[in-house]
Amino acid sequence: MHMADALISPAVGTTMWAATAGTAAYSIKKIQNDIDEKKIPLMGVMGAFVFAAQMINFTIPATGSSGHLGGGLLLAILLGPYAGFLTMASILIIQALFFADGGLLALGCNIFNMGFYTCFIGYPLIYKRIMSKGYSSTRIFIGAMLSAIIGLQLGAFSVVIETLLSGKTELPFGTFVLLMQPIHLAIGVVEGLVTATVVKFVYNTRPEVIEKASLGHALGDISIKKVLSTLAIFAVLTGGILSWFASAYPDGLEWSMLKTSGKEELDAPNGIHQTLEKIQEKTAFLPDYTFKANEEESLEDESQEAWPAVSSGTTVSGVVGGSMTLVLACIIGIITNIIKKNKKKEKTKAV
């Protein structure tokens, strides 16, 4: 559900940039209550894991479409909503800048659509309320499923609203919304299953991680080495190998656009759209998660000979992109922790 710049107007793009920046600033302020030296690496590893997971598109039977994990709910459950939102922002920034996955003008829309609804609506209003009655496999499954579905439905509906407000007549509201919502319902079911599986593993391994995230507490003296190492291994395997077998079908957004307008992509107008596209062409060294030299070849040559070049580019993208996300998420965590410590020092001096 990564929106391209061609889908939105400059006014909508800048408005959503402002909304996302405001939410990020608020999250940085609030995360200071529970950030510590152990949550920082967890943010990085979770960011790498979700980055890798988003590379795997799974086929939606009988539709000719595919979907991928969003990951916002999973991040909120393991990190708390504020750290979860900031980690999602890290993932999407890396994807847009270096892999041309989602536009730069649309980056604010993408972060908001994939991060806000899961972290600040699905997690606190649905998941936590279900878990308030006690943790169990059944409640984790129900909570993850309902939260993932509703969060994704809200995100998909926001895409439709953003294109409507941008005046994209190629995507009439009625037709577009009737395609976007059902296809993302199917994607939400798979996301719920994956989220529940990962949460169950973490809860069985270190339940304190999830409990402290729910309470907004720092991890303290909890040992999370097993959780970190397992998630790191899965991130490498997912991004480096399993991503080779991602579905080639268009994702839910592209499929809905194709059925609505006859095209998977809209033409970007001149002006700021073209300017940002040129910037992205320079920063994206692995566009669409493959080497630039092989990108056109893979589009023209769908034979088996082209597959090794594409898969090697996918492996590099998964490992490098996951590593870059890990670093960026950790940097955000480190800066936030420094701010927290400086504020404590100032309060101590004042006393």
C-alpha cells in the first residue's frame, strides 16, 4: 500500500507530511517515558524484520492480486505505540529514498496510512482492550486479527480519500473504494495471522517485553537476547532468501487502480512531482529491490536466465535495506534517549 507521488496533489502531500511530522514529534516526546538502552536495539531489529517482511508479497487466491505485511500493529505491540510509529517511519523512509518504494511527496501519506491507524487506533483501542482481560493464545489471536483488519481498512480508506482530495478523476471514489476495501480485508486477515504468530513467540519467550510495552515502561533488566537474535535471524532469512519467492501479482493498491482506471500506475504531472522523481532516481541505488542495470532487463526478459540477477538484487536489497533500517531506528532511539537524559540532568540541577 505504498502510494506513488502521481496519486496525490502537492497540497495533500504537504498536509500529510505536516500531520506525520507532528505525530513523529509527539511520539519522540512520549517515548522518553520508556526508552532505555535495551529498547533501542529492539527498535532496530524490529525495523529490520518488518522491512524484510514487507518485501514478501503473498498471492490472494482467485483475485490476481497480492499483499504484504504492513507491520504497524506488530511494532506497536512489541515496542509500544510511540516507538512503533517511529520505527515504521524509519522503514518507509529507507524504502522511499533508497529503493524507490513509495514516492517522496507521498511519504507523509504512507507513514500515516501504515503507521498511525495501527499504532494509535488499532493497538490502544482494540488490541489492548481485548488483552486487558488477560493474555492467552485465543485473545492474542482475536486481538491481533481484529486490530490488523481494522487498521488496514482505515489505511486503505485513507488512500481513497487522499486520491479523492487530490482530484484524481481516473480513480472515481465509488469504484475505487469498493475495490480497495475488500482486497485489503483479505490482506488484513493474513497480517493478523502473522502478527499473532510473532506475538505468541515473543510472549512465550519473554512476556515481560509485551507487558512493559503495554504499560509504557522501560525494559529495565530484562534479558532480550533470545528475542533479538531470533528476530534478527528471521529478518536476514526473510529479506535475503524468502523474498525471492514473492508473488509477481500487483499488490492490493495497484490491483485496485488497474481495475478502476485500467492502469497500475498513473502518470505524474510536471512540476514538483517530476522534481522529486529525479531526486529519487539519484538516491535509489536499488530501485524496486533490484540492481539498476538489471531492472530493465528483468522487465523485458522474463526467462529463467533473468531470475538469478533479479534474486541476487533482492537478496542485497533485503540485507542492506534491513541493515539501514536497523541503523536509522537505533539512531532515532539513541537521540531520544540522549534528550531524556539531558532533561533529567536539567531537572536535577534545578532541584
